[in-house]
Amino acid sequence: MFSALLGIFALALLAPVASRWLGEWTGWVYSLLPLGMLIHFASHLSAIQRGTVFASHTDWLDSLDLAISLRLDGLSLLFCMLITGIGVFVPVYAQAHTSSTSETGRLVGQLMAFMGAMLGLVLSDNLFCLYVFWELTTLTSFFLIGFNHQQPAARTAALTSLIITSLGGLAMLAGLLLLASTTGSYELSILTTLSTADNSAALNAAIFGLLLVGAMTKSAQFPFHIWLPAAMQAPTAVSAYLHSATMVKAGIYLLARLLPVFGNSEVWLVALTTIGSVTMIVGGTQALFANDLKRVLAFATIAVLGMLVMLIGIGTETAILAMFITLVAHALYKAPLFFAAGAIDHALHTRQLNQLSGLGRHMPFMACASLLAAVSMMGVIPTIGFVSKELVYEVVRNNPWAIALTSLTVTANVLLVAVALRLAVIPFFGRTNEDLPQPTRSSIAEWQGPLVLGISGVLLGLVTPELTARLINPAATNVLGRTIGESVKLWHGFTSTFMLSLLTLALGMAVFGICQRRPSMLGAIRLPTAISPTKIGSYLGIGVKQLSRVTVFALQSGYLRHYLSVILLTIIVGTWWSLLTVSGWPSAWTMSSIRWYEIVLVAAVFTGTLLTVVSHSRLAAITSLGAVGFGVTAIFMLYGALDLAITQFAVETLTVILLVLVFLHLPRYERRSSRRRHFRDAAVAVATGVTITALLLWVQDATSDLPMSREYIARSVSEAHGHNVVNVILVDFRALDTLGEIAVLSAAGVGVHALLKLKPEAVE
């Protein structure tokens, strides 16, 4: 599996080059890649149904428990087939909407890279591997959303998506690390079988909250949903792929995978059902109010994502089955509707619903595909959408919160029915708008994908028992941790649930009819512009910029003394906090252990330091500084470090000579700083000195016979062939550290040399 993922990324990198030779066949050829992967995954259906799991493990960094662990089970197989199934039609459609071969290669390459990242995400079994692929989807989606980078709106949308999903990814990483540290495993397959009951309630709440934020940002849950409508600046092929079946489903996958860990928690139930319910109402309402085709689809996607989160929160067997069937149904009807919106925009250069009508006679295949998709979205028998709606109603009607959840779910579905009618009826039926140019017929590259997916939504409804047995039940088995053998049928008779479905259709049609007859009503009750998602995103962006500006001005003043003061004060506070709260006071020590000549040496060093600071002469300051160095050399000799003393003596001597030679060429010495600044600098310096002194006392109080020091001594002669332990440590055991210091000094020397060689231009 890992080699297959590497192959996908390699072919994605080659796409811009390959498009030069493939030309207009680039999309068709690259569609074979997801098609081949789809066939590969489909070949595992029977084995997965029997409970077989396919796994591969490649060690990465054993010491950090990093491994590329991939695992194909029922849950990952379902997502893999959705990712590759929708992905088959995306490259061909993308080529039909690009203006040049090079643009096609770039777009197709990015789409294939995104497909590889998504496949890696749903196949990952190691937490770190999961996070790497999670962030790869964030990065590739950033480039895809900002594909038309010449447009400021596209750049803004891409940045908004990147900021929100990246922050969520960081929160998720923290949650994953805490979860792994408390359970003792970094493998999802093992971790989901372990219990977190031994953890404190606060720790479990923190872990769940961090993971929930990651899932919410990725799957556009309220209030993090604002990036998804903005992302409609991306090419339609990107929107159809990322925002119907792939990227926005990543958070759903994470929540489903973690259900065995948190599913028994009351917090899980309350949080997910509340967030999901609010999200589906907000999304459905905004979808009804929006006028841009792609924004309508974006908000409708948000509504369905909220419904999926609500079902995961409920977490019963029927709820999980309903969630997976809704997941499949949504992918099969939302992608064709996105494709249709892109074809309309490509032909007429507008996506405004109030300007579109009568396009069915010019785009018959696209109209047919949109109608099939809309029928499934409405939940009309015999589509897969009907099955999903029936199951969802069964779940909410048999829930302790039945009245509230049923009311909210029916309301959301009524809104989605009205939205589906807006998407299928308004653009393709009625009189043609004479103010718009005559549209050209859609090419086969545009309509073949939507038509196949629309027909699939109907056919899967007819074979619901087979779909459930071969694909849905294995996924539910992995999530719930027990064998699921329930058979879901298309028709259950004239039950109360079926009557509720009919009521939903009737109310949805009524809402659509009212909106058509009185379009001014939408404008009257539309969400105020000042608090719309776009404006909220804009306000957040402005707030981040203002906060960044204040932070930069406070911390990046341009003065080195300010930077040094901040660094030293941070060290002081952190050190004392650690010493007083963790280490405790050192053992008692007395002055009797200090000899008189040690006091003399320390006093000499202190006097030299004081004279260096207060001296009004550069020569006197250099002399005092040299005295400090020689005093330290004497202390080294006193404690038997003769080689270190010799090195220190040589360095101090050369330093004094160099400083004298350099300072002779500097301007006259002047004090330009105020007395207040002197006191402030003195306070920081004294605090630093006291902190270092206290730290040394604590270190002296600790044992010095550590295993590491003994290891250095034991191996210095036998392996490094050196009797001087200090030199061996610097040259051998810490060779890379020493090399880094040499590199830094060399770079500084090159910079100084360049400055010395720089000659000012002659002033005329």
C-alpha cells in the first residue's frame, strides 16, 4: 500500500511535464490512476466482508514510535472507494475547464496529490502518520483553492482555509499526543480497543476537546464553517472533489474512528449532537438564502456534514448505518450538482440563480444528471437518498431527545428539499434568459461524470441490501467493535417514518414554491450582511492582522537590547518557576567549605566586572574585562582543569589584543543612554546573575555521578582514543553540536568580512 501511495505522488509530480506530451488526453489518461485504485480496492470487498484486514508496516523512527503503518479495513475501504470513485471523473472534467495544457497538468497534478494525501489519511494506522497525511490534505487543498492565484479572492479563500484547518490540525496533534501517552499506544487499531476510564475527567475532556476542534475545522462545523463557502473560489473540479466526497469528510472519518474510545462518554453525545444539529440548521438556512450556485452547494454540504456529526454523536448501531449510507448518498448527489454548476459557469460566465433559466434544452445531459442528483438529495424513492433519510428519521425518532432532534432533522431536510429544487429546476427549466449569451452544449468530458454518478445514486437505492452487506456493514463493524449483520431495505411499507418523509417532501416543495412566487421574502429574512460567514471571516482576518501588528511592535522593536532583555527575563522567570515549584530548596550548605583564596579570586572577578561596566574609558574597560577572564582562568587552574585554563588564557589574551586594535579606530567614547535605562539594564543583569548562581547551587546539590558522565569516561579511551574527556565530548560525542557552532562562527565571519570590504560611495 505504501508503494502505491508513493506511486500516486510520483505521478502527481510528473503531471505538469506529462501534460506536454499527452496534450488534450491528459485528463483521460490520469483518470486511469483513480480508476485502477478503485478496481484494486473493489477487489478486496469480499475479503473485508469476511473480516480480513490488510496491513503494512514500514519502520520510520523506532525511538520515537514513528512508523508508516497502513491498514485497510471496512471503514477505510468505504472512504477509499468514495475517494477514488469520485476521483475517476475529476481529471477529465478538470481538463474541460482549463485554458491550456500547462494549466491542465498543474491542476491534475495537484488533484492527484490531494487524492494520495486523502488515501494516506484514511489508511493510516499510526497516529503520527495520520497527522502527516492530515496536514498534507491541508497543504494540497490550499494550493487547489488558490489555483487561480491571480485573483485576490482566490488567495484570500485559500489563506482562510489554511489558517482555520491548520489551527485545527495543531489542536488535533496535541489531542493525539495526549491520547497516545495515556493509552500507551500510537497505533489506531490498538488504541481504539483500549479504555481511557483510568484518566481523570478533566484529562479526557481536554483530549476530546482538542480532537473535536480538529474534526470540526476540517469538516466545516459551526462556527468553523466559514472557510467552506469562501473556498468556492476554487475551480469547480476542485469543489466537486474536495467539498463533496473527500476533504470535508476527513473530520467525519476521524470522529468515526475514535467512536470506540469516546462513544460511551456523555460529553461525546451532548457535544456532537449539539454541534451537528446547529450546523445542519445553519447550513440549510444559508443554502436557501444564497444566490450563487456554488455557495448554495457549499452551505448544503455544511448542512449534511452537521447531520453526519449528529449521527456519530448518537452512536447507536442504526445511527452509524444511517451515517454511512448518508455519506455515500451525499457524495453521489453532491458531486454531479457541483459539476453542473461548473458547466453552467463555464458556458455563461455566471452562477447567479436569479439570472439562470431554460438551460435544459441546451444542456440536456447535464440537466438529466442534475435532476437525478436532486431527486436523491430530496430523498425520493427509489434513490439511495431516500434510504438514508428513512434511516435518519428512524434514529432521531427512537432517541431520548426525540422531539428536539426530530424537529431539527425534519427542518434541515425540508430546507435541503427546497435547495435541491432550486438547483435542479431554476437553471434548467422555464424560459431562456435572453440577456445571457447562447450557451454551447456540454462536452462528453463535462456530462459523463455527473450522469454516471446521478444514475449510481438511483441504482444503489435499488440494491441497498447488497450495498449494506458488502460495504456499509463492514465499516460499521469496525466503528462499533462488534459484528453488524443488519440488512437495510429500500422499502419498509407505509410506516410512520415513511409518512414523515412524505411530509418533508411536501413542506420542502411548499417552501420552494413560496420562495419562487415571493423571492423578496428571501431578501427580507436573509442573514444580515454584517454577520454573514464572509464578513465574519473578514473580521477574523482583520483581528489577526491587528493582533500580529501589536505583537510585532511589542516584541520586534528593532533594538538588540530589547530582544536580549526579553530572552533573559523569560529564562529568569522559567528557571525560578521550575526551581521553586519542582525542585525545592537545595540542601543546607555553609561558608566553612569555602577557602580564603577562592573568595579572593571571586572578588577579583567581581571587581573586574564592575569596573568594565562603569568605566568611562574603552582601554580601562578592555583591561578590566581581561582581568575578569584571567581570574576565571585562575579558578580553572585551582580546580585542576589545566587544559581548560590554558585555552581560556589564550582566548582572553587574543580577545584583549583584538579589542584594543579595533577600538582604537572607533569614534570618541560617549554615553548616550539615560540613567533610567542604566538602572533597568542593571536590574536585568543582577537578576540574571542571581538566577545563574541559584541554578548552580541546585546543580551542585544534585548528584554528579550520573550514568551519562560515567558512560563518557568509560568510552572516551576505548572508542574515541582520547584521555581528555572534555575534548572527547566536544569533538566526538557532541561533534554535530560543535560543527554547528563552527558553522555559525564561519557565517558570522563571512558577514563581518563582507561589511569590512563594503566601501561607501563617494559623496559628490
